[in-house]
Amino acid sequence: MNAEELKRRFAAGERYFPAVNLSRNKLIGAYLPGINLWGSDLSGANLAKAKLWGADLSRANLAKANLTRANLSGVKLNEANLRGAKLNYAKLYGANLTGAYYDDSTRFSRGFDPISQNMRKV
């Protein structure tokens, strides 16, 4: 599946896309609130300014993904791989990051504390 097919199917009302491969796809500014991408591969994807509030990205691979200025309010990111991800200025209000993985190359907004969000450094 590619970004265009995902957006087309989402616009048609589909919300459940578990374990899809969207690695290195461009989803800049995509409007996908409430989408279920549980266990999907979004490594290297560009999701800058994407609207994903209420989405399920649990166990998703977001390694080296660009989530700059993305709206991730209320998003489930349980056990997601955020190693090397760019989360600068991302809205994470009410997001569940329990068990999500990050490393020294992961970029968060100033003042964000991954430890208080029960994230795991690897």
C-alpha cells in the first residue's frame, strides 16, 4: 500500500489498516484522525503536520519518521519504535507513550520528558 491508496481508502470511510507497510511514504499534512495503524511500518515516513488525533499507532515502527508539528493528541503509541524519530513541536496531549522506545537520536519538543511518559530508552 502507498500513501495515496491509504488516503483514498480513509476518505471512503475505512479506518482499520493494521500492519501495513508505509515505510518512507510521504504523508505530509495528511488528515487521518482515528486511523488504526497498529503494528504498521512507518519507518522513515514523513508525517510532518499530519492530523492523527485519536489514532492507534501501538507497536508501530516509526524509526526515523518525521512527526514534526504532527497532531498526536490522544494517540496510542504503546510500545511504538520512536528511535530516531523527529517529534519537534508535535502535539502529544493525552497521548499514551507507555513502553514506546526512543534513543539519543530521537528529537522531542523542548521540555518533553520521556521518562515521565513511561517510555523506554534503548
